[in-house]
Amino acid sequence: MKQSCLIAAFFCALSPLAQAATDTTLDEIVVTATRIEQPLDHSLSSTSLITRKDIEESQAVDVPSLLKNLAGVEFYQSGGIGKQGSLFMRGTNSSHVLVLLDGVRISSATSGATAIDQIMLDQVERIEVVRGNDSSLYGSDAIGGVIQIFTRRGKGEMAFNGSAGVGSNNTQRASAGFGGQTGSTDFNLQLSRFRTDGISAINPAIVSNVNPDNDGYDNTSLSFNVHHELSVDHSLSASAFNSEGHNQYDNAFGLATDINESKAQISKFSLTSDNRLNEIWQSKLQGAQGVDEYKGYTNGVQSFTYKTTNEQVSWLNTLALSNWGKMLLGVEGLDQKITSQTAYTTTERKVSSAMAGYTGDHGNHQVQMNVRQDHYSDFGVADTGLFGYGYRFSDAWRVAASTSTAFKAPTMNDLFYPIEDYGFGYSYQGNPNLQPERSRNNELGMHYANDRQRFDLVYFDNHIRDLIVSNNLPAGTMVNLDEARIDGVEASYNGQFGNTDVKLAVTQQNPRDANTGQVLLRRAKFFSNTAITQQIGAWRVGAEWQYSGEREDIDINTFTRTTLGSYSLVNLTAHYKLDKHLGMSLRADNLFNQDYMLAHGYNTLGRTFFISMNYK
């Protein structure tokens, strides 16, 4: 009943579309969906854009806080801000979502995931989210989609920005930056600091042998970008980022007196040369390094360390084919190295890739085609492709359909983890004969866009085979065994009515094991988000309502299946503009203090408040 009411409310909110003006279209530019600049309302893939304005108005702290407001995106953390979590896009696994930072991979080659929970929004300029198979553009991991995060850039006159605030659980946040443009050079330097006492990560009423103290978190982040135009046709840029997070956590298999801590570091550095070689040929050459390092400590003694270094080079060429569209040709190289106390049988892999693509508008018709081949030094070759077609009925309405393939390369843990004895006759080891997980996705969408409103309704059907799982024998080995099928509908709406902004996102999906029919763990069949903001003089006030249905999980004590209940959260925001540079902001999360779980046994934050002063 609640789902029916939510869906009805969603489509009632869309009724003003029938009277909306259609003389202009949205002018936001995105690059992730095609690796070529295009207006957001031209993307054949289901694409969302989060701007710096959206970030500032949300007053959210970290990237996951914003992403979970989007259609098709779920995120859970094991005990609050900064804690390890998992990102599910369209019901796929966390390792099925490729995360890029300014175009650079920062993922772990051992776990296969990206520590997106360590990226603070003070460092972020914009986020582009593309749902669906995108391996034909980016290679491994893009089965569920791609999230590209862009760090802050300098623009306009030289200026400072800064913010400072305090909140519940002894939370403290501060950020300062300086940047702008001088002559042919623009740059930005940003530093941020965040800390909180947090809460106990695991509920001691559910797991009796955990330390009941609060598990805090602190993060220090730095980003720097500089861009210099050598001439009208040639430019050079450099970008650097570093995030260091110190986290306390609970271990369900430890002692109540244990103090468990971890240190997570994400860093990246890139150099880019953009060159217009002639009237039709644009070239982009980039060299980069992305690093993920994670260390664990028990009672002050280091217990493990895992470090991945991703060394990358790419050369992309865009050819403008007069009125026929644009062609993309590119080659990429990736060298992944791991350093660990664990004695992996192999610690390096190399990947060489080639891609080609075409994007074009022909009257009312849109076409996108992409093919890519990736050569891996450990398992061989993966070929992927995408074909998309769109038809525009008017300046505002269009339909789009696509079919695509994707793959997920086995992680270094999957392939080369040495045999490890867990006691009680159980052991585990990697399997160097594994093949990639492979996917085929089909989708059909209807889209509307004008200068004040945007509506997207997309049906998707994703088949994933050769999923890598443990064979569950006493001497466990990773094998290609399972299959999954995830189909569903996602709908989103952004609208502006005078001084009122409305955002709605609804997802109905069925993420399941294709063999048994069981729902995939920690994924809801239905979830939604509604946000309304209102400008009243110098005040801007807003309210959010987040809803998620029931989810299946594994009981933290018995290791049997259990059900996590549905939940509804109400959040409030307010911003008062003191003058054109200075403002005061207030955010209240989980206003009604709902007790709920995202992962069985782990606590979530209750009612919290945060107040800050902001200068720009």
C-alpha cells in the first residue's frame, strides 16, 4: 500500500509537464556517458548530474550521502560516517560500479571496491552518475554503472572560500580554499578536516562481545588543480588529491576489550595535455597514478595492510565528422601492483585496451555505438560493446533504447590469495583459472527536459553470469558459478516552480539469484527519495524524505538469512544568507530518530544536528 501511494504521488507531481514550456532545453554538459562532451538531455544512457550548487545546498558531508538520493543507488555503511560500506547501483554488487576521480581509477585490486566513503564533499566540484553497462567505454567493473567525481576547479577572479561547523556526536568540520583565474592559468587549492566521536559501530545488545565505546572517525583531505592554456588550441593541466581517514570500528569476532582501528588513504595525481590538432581532431593524452591503501590495527598493533597502485596512461581522440556526429578512438594502459603482508602468489597485472565509438544526431534520431577490447595479463581478453538509439518527438520529449555488454575482472584476492587456514577444518584460497564476470543489459527509457523541468523513466534488465563465489567446501576456493538477473524501473524528476524546487526519485527492482530466485543481500525491491526546497527572502529551507523497503541480510550471529525492516527518514535543511559572501546553514538528519539497520547488527545514526558558517 505504501509503495502504491508513493508511486501515485510521484506521477501526480509530474502533471505540470503537460503545461510546461518547451522552447529551451537543459544546458548542463556531461562527459561520462560517451567520453565526449554533450548536453545532459542528449545522453542515451540514464545519467544524473550533481553540481556544486547541489552539494552546497544539501550541506551533506561525504559523497555517499548525496548518491543515495538518486534513483537506482543504494549505499550502506557499517556504523556511520567514514565506516566501510557498499554501493549498489541497480542492484549489482559493490564491485560492479566503477568509480573514477577526475578520470583516474582509485579502486583496490584486492577487494575490487573503491573507498568512496573516504571522499569528502568539500573537495568535490561535481559528480556524474551513469547507470547501466559501460565497459565498452571504461573496461572492467562498469556492470552497474560509472560514477565520476570531479574535484574543485578554479574559475573567475581570485577568491577565498571557507566553512566551519559543529554538530551532534562532537562532530567538527572545517574547509578552506583559494583559487581563480589569472591570465591564461586557473587553479584551485582546497583543504578540509572532519572529525566525529561517532557511535558504537556494532550494537552490543545484538553482539555481546564487542567494545561498546563510541567508534570515531577523522579525515584530512587535500586537492589541487591547475590548468594553463598554451594557446587557443593547446593546454596542460595537473591534478592531485589525497584523503587520509582514521577510523575506529568493532570486530564481531574479537573481544569486548579490543580497540580496532584502521587507516585508509586514497590519492591520485594526473597530468593531461589537451590539443586541437586541426579543425576536426581533438586529442587528450593523460598519465596518472591512483593509490588505495588500507591498514588495520588491533590494540595498537598492525594486523594487516593492503596497498594498490594503479598506474594509468590514456590517449583519446575525438573526430568531428561535420554534420555526421563525432567519432572516438582511444588506447589505454593500466598497471596494477599490490603491496601487502599477505604473501600473494602474483602481485602485478597489466592491462592494455583499445576502443572506438560513434555518437551522432541525425534530425530526430540519435545513435551511440561503442566497442572495446581489454587484454589482461592474468586471464586473457574481454570484448564489450554498446548500441543505443534515441528518437526525439519534440524539443522536450524523446525515447531511448540500448543493449550493451560488460565485464568484471577477477580481483587479486579471487585469483592469487594464498591458502589460509581459518581453523575448525576450514581454509580458503584464490583460483588463478577464474574468468571474468560478464553481463548483458537491455534498457528502454522515456525522457523529458526543458529549461525548468526534467523527467526520466527507464526500464532495465541486466543478466550477469559467471559470478565469482566461494564453493563453500571446507577447503574453499573461488569459482565462476552463480548467475543473477536484475530488472526494474527507475524514475526521477527535477522541477522548478518559481522559488520552489522539487526532486523525486523512485526505484522498483528485483535483484535476484537467477538459479534460486532469492533476493540479493542488502538490496531493497523498492526505495525512493523526495526533496523540496523553498526560497523565502534570505532564507532557503528544505525537507527530504527517504524510504526503503525490506532487505535480506545475513544474521551477524547465526550466519542465517534474516530480514531487515523498512524505514523512513525525514531530514531538514535551512540556509540564511547574511550577505552576498557569508551564510549560515543548519541540517537535521533522521528528525524523528528512527531506529533502523542497513547491515544486520550494525548501528545507524539517530537524530543529529549540524550548524555551519560558510564564506565564498
